[in-house]
Amino acid sequence: MLLYYRDKKNKQKQKNEKVLYYIFLTTLFAVSYCFFMYFLSKKCI
């Protein structure tokens, strides 16, 4: 029973890490995209 619970907890932890990883990737993408657009608009002007 305890082993099963621990296994479940580990799975939950892995799931949370995956979500955090996706959030990190999305944020990174958004920031680089903003910088890219800013750079482009500065270059145009």
C-alpha cells in the first residue's frame, strides 16, 4: 500500500515537472519572439 502511494506520488511529481518544463519553454519562446519583433521594428525605423 505504501509502495503504491509512493509510486503515485512520484508519478505526480514527474507530471508537475513536465508542466513546469512546458511553461518554461513557452515563456522562453515568448520572450525570444518579443525580442525578435522589437529588433525587427527597430531595424525598420
